[in-house]
Amino acid sequence: MSAVRRLPVVADLTLVTVGAMTANVAGYLLQLLASRWLGVGGYSPFASLMAVQLLCAVPALALQNVVAREVVRGASVGAARGVAWRCAALVAAVAVLLVPVVSSVLKVGVGASAAALGAAPVLVLLSGEQGILQGHRRFRELAMVLGGAGILRVTPAVIVLAAGGGTAAALWAAAAGIAAASVGARFAAGAASGGPDSRGIRSGPDRPADSLGTPGAAGESANDTAWGVVPVLRAAQLQAALMALSSADLIVSRIVLETDDAGRYALGAVATKIAFWLPQAVGVVLYPRMAQPQHSAQAIRSALAVLSGIGVLAVLGAAIAAPLAPLFAGQDYAPVQGTLWLFALDGALLAVLQGALLSAIAADRTAPAALTWIGLAAGITAMLTLAHSVLGLITIATVTVAITTVVIAAIALSATRVAPAANRLHRG
């Protein structure tokens, strides 16, 4: 029976992995092409603004996780979309205020900053639809949306760069692609939410009918009055801490390194992103089970174990493939090839940390955010005072992430030991 139950999970992981990897490969292609076409000096501001855009995706990621959690608990699609629009409006207002700040700090044009930040509210709407699909476990449609969004985001930017456009034009083109993807996701989620599960499963031991929202419900469900923007803000604390930790070194590189070294560091950070996002499907597929008390402990342990295993493979792969980096990106980046395995280790640790933080969001706990922020503050302080080279900066970043990950993962695993006892006491 357990083998039968695992088969749909493997299929879901495969589907989401294909979709996520399609998006990620497209993103990596954009980074590589930008590094060649913009040159070492021109690529640094492009990469830094992409890192800023990743930070601005925090509300979107938080919304997706909260929407998925609440849909699992019984929220309606209409309520989820209402919260998504309110969150998008808030993000748009904040983005407008941040444009001159980002422009000044990173020493880039206002137009480029506006392009990077302008994608944030659209990402929120896109993620809201993805959360609906995830909560209903419609992983086939979710995989199509993930892959399609990545292609629609990257293709216009690549065309602009190939035509000789600069950073600002490429980022505006990418933002337009994201907007098109959000429209497509709305149709995909609308079609998916009205029918039975893509595997024909409406309920069962792993998917009890009373633990999922009514698909396609336009009116209010019993759970709709219990959530709104505030739970998204709580989840955003965790997502913000993770994204800040994953992007701080790339932003700091613009401050502590020479222009050419900052560009090389930005290319090395591509290995970090690959190792970080490679196992994205693990969290996506297991997250709805994390949100169900009867399955959360096993789901968390499984997620952390799988993420750790994939991380080991990612580091080995980076070490083996390192000599190919100058062939793809150019000889100007040859000095960074010996440290690519360290960049990959940083990303692999971040992936494990993400799995631990997802378990906290699934249980609506925010305490781990404080510990992550403490680790970030200590890491940035060390980077600004001690890092004077590419190797020094990535070493400090990796040690910071390693310590933070060990602490947060230990807390997540201890929670899995407490939860079963609490559930037995509740049933008693």
C-alpha cells in the first residue's frame, strides 16, 4: 500500500521538476547570455538588479505558500484571488517608493531599477494562481505554468539583449513576459479548479475530502474569514529572511569587490542559484502534506533528506563541470572556476534551509525567521569587514548559510518529534 501511495508523489515530483527546470534553465541561459553580451562590467549591475528582483519576489512566494496552505484547509478560490489582488496593490506601492533607493545604492539608472521592481506586483498575481494549483494538488497544470512562465519571462529579455539593448530594456521586456504568464496562469487555474483531480482522486487516506477546499467555489467557505493579508505578511518574514540570505552576498559584491571581480562573482552565483532551485519541486509537492497535521512530520523528514541528497549531487556536479565555465561564459571568468563547487555548496545549503522554513510556514510558525535574520546580520557584517576577494566573500557566505541551516533544520526536526505526540493527545 505504501508503494502505491508513493507512485503519485514520484509522478508529481517528476512533473514539477520538469516545469521548474524549464524555467530555471531559461533563467540560467539569460544569465549566461547577459554575461557575454553585456561584458564583465555591464553584467554586474544586471545581476545585482536580478538579485533585487528576487528579493521583491518574497511577497509572491509567501502568497503562494499561504494560498496553498489555506486551500488545503478549505479556503475558496475566490477568497484566494481577492487576497492576491490586495497583496499586489501593496507590493506595487512599496515598489514605487524603493525605485530611487535601489538606483542610488546600486548606482544604476532609475529606469533599470523601475524595471526590476515593476515586475514584483505581477509576480504576486502569478504566484497566487500557482498557490491555487498547488493547494488543489493540480501538479500537471502547475508544472505547465512554471515552465511557461520561465520561457515567457526570458524570451523577450534575450531578444532585447541580442538586439543590443541594455539592462533596463531587457528587464522591462522580462516584466512584460511575466505579465503575459500571469494571464495564462489565471486561465490554467480557472480551468483546473473546477474539475476533479488530474489523477481522478477526490479523497482518500492521503487526501481527505474535508482537508481540501471546494475546487472552483466562488462563494465563501468556512475557512475564508480566518485569513487575509496578515498571514501572508507573517509568511513573508520567513521568505524575506531566506531570499535576503540567498542574495546578500551578490549585492555586497558590488560594494566590496572591484567591478571585474564583482562580475565574476555574479557568474559564480549562477552555480548557487542552480543548486538552490534544482530541488524546488520537492518543497512544492510535499508542502500540501506539511500543511496537514496527520502527514506533516513524515513530509518534513522526507523533504530534508531528499534535499540533502540532491545537494551532495549538485556540489559534485559543480566540481566536475567547473572547467566548462570559461567555455560558455568566456575566458574573463576563468579565475572563478575553481570555486564553483563552493558556490554550489552555498546553494545546496540554502535549499535545505528553504525546506525547513517551508515547514514553519505550513504550520504558521514565524519564530525561525528571527534566527535567520540574526544569521544574515552576522554574515553581512563579516562580508563588509573581512571579504576582499571572490574566494573570501563566497567562503563567508557559505559558512553563514551552513550555521543558519543547521540551527533551523534542527528546530524543524525537533518539531516533527513533538507533533505526533500532540496529535495523539488531541485525539485522546
